[in-house]
Amino acid sequence: MSQKNHEGKKSARERLQEQREKEKARARRGRQAIVAGAVVVVLAVAGGIAVWASSSSEEHAADDNEVAVPKQASGGARPAVPVGAAAAPATLTVWEDFRCPACRQFETGFRPVIHELEDSGRLKSEYHLVTIIDGNAGGQGSRNAANAALCAQDAGKFRAYHDVLYSHQPPEPQDKFADKQYLLQLAGKVKGLVTPAFTKCVNDGTYNRFVQKSSDAFASSGYRGTPTVLLNGKDLSKEKGGRFSPADLKKMVLDADKAKQPGKKSAAPHTGASPQGRHPGRSAVPRAKPPAGGVAPSS
């Protein structure tokens, strides 16, 4: 073999090796983003969300006198479900849609840390449930799932059921959460949740107006997609250039809590919910640190 051919083959081998290394690096970054849970949303995709939301709020604004409020939830202009000790020194605000893939990514990546901080009394989470994907893609799954989660709040099981819904989220085009029997079936995975009262609440859509009011609040909030995640009012999608990890969240909470005492859990705490590429008019995803809206908005 001539020296020229030998060098040519060597060069080809080197180029192939370099390409393989690049592909491995890309795959590694992708795995890290999925495991960490993206916190940042791709805002450009969310362009259509505000349009749908504002139009929805104009046509369906909920009257305070007509809105049923779940136990321990807050009504008012921005309805929310609290999880964790009320006196916790840090507050995580989450706007999300149960049909939103980016929200599922956030929940999957950040759930263990959020649960740990909630259970230690250092973090209180406030969940605002919205229906962006119903509005953009059609269907009722976002609303029906949100109503069912609020029915679970009445039973003190919001967090557990919230987590079950995200763990069994169907592909976005499949509006499986619109099926109330499926929602009741999933509720069977939460011990003690399925009761006549819960079943009636789900079938009657008891909290549909509460969900609509929360969606109206999102439409006028200025946020562009789900998940939008804020820690003590700070939009996490803007932290660390959009690469925000569960470890970063824990550090921020502990740093903010240094001079404060953890909140005490009530005797019968609501073990409610756990808490990106954003989803255009659909979902926003916080990007992982190689990952809520606040972390960014999505669907």
C-alpha cells in the first residue's frame, strides 16, 4: 500500500471517529436534558398561545359567584392549588397543562427534588392548571384532567393524582384525558381516592369553572407557554441561560431559606401534586442543564 493511500485511509478513519464522538456527545446531551428535566421553554413556538388564550378569556370569563373552589385551594383572580407547608420560606409557582409534553418533561425531571423540598418544609408549590392544548388542538382532556385533579384535592390527594396523570400522559394528539372513565381508572392507582364523592365530582365537572378561570388568568399573565415555573417570583426559564437543573433548584431554595425556619407540615397535609421546549400555543419546556416555563410556558 502506498504512503499516500495509507494516509488517506487514516484520515478517513479519523474523520469517522470524530463524527462518532460528536454523535455520542449529542446523544449524551439529549439524555442529560431528559433526565434533568428541561426548565426552559422555546418561546418562539409559543407564539399562538396568547392569541388563543386572550380570545378564550373574552368569551368565557368566569364569574366569581359561579366558581366552586376545592378545599384549601385559593380562588380569586389567579386560582391555585397549594402543596406543602403553608409557612415554607420558598414558593414555587407552576403554570401547567396536563396534556402538555413539556410539562411532563419538567415534572419527570424535577419531581424528586420538589417532593423532597416540599416534604422537608422548605418549599411550598402553587399549581395553576390551564387548558392551552384544548384551545389549540381541540378536545377537553386538559380541562377534564384538571377538574379531576381538583376533585382529588378535595380528598387531600392532589399531589399523588397529579403525578399519576403525568406518568400516564397520552401522546398529545390523542385526547385520552377527555375520557372521564380513563381518569377514574387512573385514580384507582392512588389509594383511597376513588369514592362516590370523587367519582361524582369528576363526572359532573364540578371544577370546570375554576379551571377556566385559571386559564383566563394565564391568558392575561403575559406568560407564553407551559410549563411556566417561578421560584419566589423569579422566572426559572431565564436562569443560567435556560439550562436549569433540579440541583440548581435545590440550591436556590436552600440559599433563599438560610435565614428562615422550614415550615411545619400540618397533621394531615395535602399530599397534592408534584410539580422544555415550549409548546407553541401548547407547551413550553425549561431546558435542562445538560434541564417551567418560569420554567417556560408551553402548550
